[in-house]
Amino acid sequence: MTVSKNKTIQRTRMWKYFVEATAQIIQEEGVPNVTIRKVADLAGYNSATIYNYFSELSHLVFFASMKFLKPYTDAAIQVYREPGLTAQERYLRVWEIFCQHSFENPQIFHAIFIADLGSQPEELLDHYYSVYPADLIAVPDELQQMLGTPNITQRGLFSLELLVKEGHLQQENIAAINELTLLIWQGMFTSFLNNRSRYSPDEATRHTVRYIREIVQNANQMHLADEAVQ
């Protein structure tokens, strides 16, 4: 038992070495410049050793990028601690925070929410929080469900369910609302990711949230109009 526990501790320590080395490269050079060789050299091991802990580079980048997500999660947590907000107000505030941080750090958000990880992202996220449990401890219960998945579609649906509970939306509308809001964000986000945006992050956030607000506030009426046409 002791030997097995020691091996687990040693493996976790090695895992952290490589993640922290990757995070350093991201901070200094950006996500596109991360390579297995650079990580191995910085951590003081050979490249082959890394593959004993990570099956592919995208996983290593995912874990390291999670370390840069804390400013966003901290800001989202503060919104959930604000008294007196309706679910709709909270939803829009969290979207605003998500937009702001994602437009300011597109490479990080791409690595976590968009990139092909070749595996189940939920399993990777579970492993991350098992190694860094403090990143999740202070998160309110209703926010943990959302933050507990890197699947951006699921995150949106969890948030919209709270609007249904307070009577802001009808259950049958939330899938379409979620798809529309994500398409709006993804369009703006792609511009930032590819250095094609003519907006600053603040300007892009204002525009994106305005469109999302209009969709959420008019969703039930739009649905009824569609029914009347049919």
C-alpha cells in the first residue's frame, strides 16, 4: 500500500513538472510555440518521458492552459456571490466575463474549449481538478456543474436551465437559444484567434453580449411567432 501510494505521489509530482513547464512556455512564447522538446528541456527530462504521462501534446497544453483560467473563474464566482441578481442577469454577466477573457486570451480559451483533444475532455478536466482541487473548492454549487465540463455546449445549457427555473425561459427553447448564443460568440472569437478582429476585446464583448441579451430576452416571443406561422 505504501509503495503504491509513493508511486502515485511521484507520478503526480512528475505530471506537475511537465504542466508547469508547459505553462511557463505558454506565458513566455504563446500556445502555438509549445513543443514536446521544449517542455522536456525545460523540465529537465527527455521527450520520451513526457509520453509516459500525456498521450498527446494537446492534453499537455489543455492542462497548462487551465492554470490561466483562474482570473475568469474568480470573476464568475463573484457574480454568483452578488446578492439580488436574477438568473437572467447572472447569465448575462457571466457571458460578459467569458467574452472579455476569451477575447483577451484566445489561445488559452481555444486550447480548453475548442481544440480537438482526441479524448473525452471531461476526463481530462476531472484529472486536472483531482491534482489541483483548490481550483474548485471555493466554487458555488450551481457554478460547479457549469465549470465541471469543458464542453461549451453543456456549459451553456446548465446556465440556461437556471433561467427556466426562474420562469425567464421555456424549457423547449433553450437548445436553440444555446446554439444561437454559441454561434455568435464563436464567430467573434474566431476573429480574435486569427488576429482578424477590428474590435478591441471591450468592444467585441459589448457587441456579443448585446446580441446574446436580445436573443434571451426575446426568445419566448420568437418561439411563439414560429408556432403561429406553422
